[in-house]
Amino acid sequence: MTNKGESYFAVGRFHLESGAYLERPEVRYNCSGTLNDAKDNVLVVCHPLTGNSDLHSWWGGLVGPGRAFDTDKYYVVCANILGSCYGSTGPMSVKPQTGRPYMSDFPKVTVRDSVRLHLEMVKEGIGASGVAAVVGGSLGGMQALEWALLGEDFVRCVVPMACGASHTAWQIGTSEAQRQAIYTDPKWCGGKYDPADPPTSGLSVARMMAMISYRTPKSFQSKFGRKVNAKKGIFETRSYLEYQGKQFLSRMDPMSYIAITEQMDTHDVGAAGRGGIDAALASLRQPALIIGIDSDMLYPLHEQQELAEKIPGAEFSLIRSDDGHDAFLLAQEQVQAAISAFLKKQAA
């Protein structure tokens, strides 16, 4: 099986942790490389909040022969999570029971729900006999931890980065403020908005708020300072945020943004019968590389250090950057070096 490109996987009825279910949900995924005869060289890459299954569009520098996600060695797989507006079943998908989009009727989905479905996709859709590694940053890192816990011996090693063992009050609060920006848009209409005329103003403001949390005071100061945009007569900081907010509208739906940020808030590796965070992390047996960013304000470094301390035998790698949380995407040379060295060691 070689270079399949974009594919879809569907199941009949998928029961969620909440007790609700999705009827015939689909997962969109992309693959590159070649599945070996043993079908055990799958490398799963988990996308962050605004990422998608097209890995090349957001982490492309890490994909290809001789790179961290070496397509000469691995069958690289990236799948959209549930709730996504990039092909997997989400709020804007048609609900089979009604023939209309789910919208606000889309059920609550957890990180664990998405990973359970992706695990089924890799086993049944791809036919893999094992996963060589799972890698992800931010929301992708949360998924990587769940892959380790749910996959057990099926998953040989994991690389979570820029995340913690659970979503903290700080992170929940940051996401809630962004959701409130959408809720206060007059076009929100209690979640029953016209898909052809969505609450874009609220979504744009939510994106601006997020962009601040992804960076650092130092990065903003060095990039913008107190410079004024001569054409607009406004601070360059404002011009940048307005641009980011406007650009975001072409690739994200407000309802999906709410569904995914709420999904992130469910992240807690120790919940639902696992006996708490310490017990859950102590139960992991796969080799793990935890990657943290020294300037991350949203997912502070101590959270990754805690993971490395509590996962038996875990290794830790530090990314030095002034770019804050976004460094897991921007500091690709450092990220690539850390992942490549770890995966090489696991293959030895």
C-alpha cells in the first residue's frame, strides 16, 4: 500500500463517552509513504486545533525522505478529529436521522472519543498490525497521550509536545473566553445560525484572542513594538490581529471551533476509571519523548516536565524559542532534530 493520499473511513454507529452516539461517522485521513509487508510501520501524526489531515500544509518541513516523518521508512498517517470542519464528521455534517446539518445538536465529543475512532481506522481501515510511533503537538499531543493509553502494545512509542496531562483551569478559561466572543455575536442565534451567514465577527475576535495566547510579550514586542501602520493609521499589532482574524474565516466554522475547543477541555488522562493522572501516566510502558517549549505561556513548561517525570523512562527535550506555544510549529528545525533522534533510537 503506497501513497494513498486522501481517504475516508466510516463506521456504522459510534458510541461516545457521554452516552450519546454518532450514526455512520466518517474520518478523513491522509497517508504518504509505503505500508510494509508486516503492516507495522505506521507513523501517526495528530493535528492541533486548527490543523487538518493534510500534514504537508502545516508541518510539511518534517515530512519526506530523511526527515523526521521519513516516508522511506514509515507509512505516515494523519486524520481529522471528530468535530473538525475538514472532512471528518462534525457540526456542519449532515445528521443521517434528519438530513440536515447537526449544528448545535452535534453531541459532546472527547479527545478519547476521537482517538478511539482513529485507532479503529488504523486497525480496520488501513489494516495495520502495529503503530511505530504517534506524534503530536498541543491538541495533537493530547491525542498522542491517549494513543499511548488506549493503544497499549499496539503503539510502540509516542512523542507528545506542548501539552500537559489534563486541560487546566487556565487553558479552559482561555478557550471559554474565545467561545464567549462567538456567543455574543448577534448572528450566533443560540447556535441556530444560518450556515450561509455565520457569526464571523465573533469567530474573528476569538482567533485574535487565541493568537495572543500562542505567542509571548517578547515576540510581539520584537515584531511590532509601537509601530504604526501608515496606510491604516493603527498600531501594527492591531493590523496583524485583524488580518489573522479575517484569514481564519476562510478555513474554520464557528460551530466547529466551539466543538473542538470544548473537546480539548475534556483532556484528562486520569479520568473515567483510570485512577487519576499519576496512576494513568505510571501505567504507560511505551518509550516516550516529551517536548516542551521554554517560552510557552499557554501550556507552560512545567506541564511537560511533569509528564516526563511521571511517565516511566520518558525522555525530555527542550525547544528554545521566543515564539511561545507556536514554536512547536515554527521551530521546525529543533522539533525535527528531537523527533528524528528519538525515532532513530527506537528503530535501533
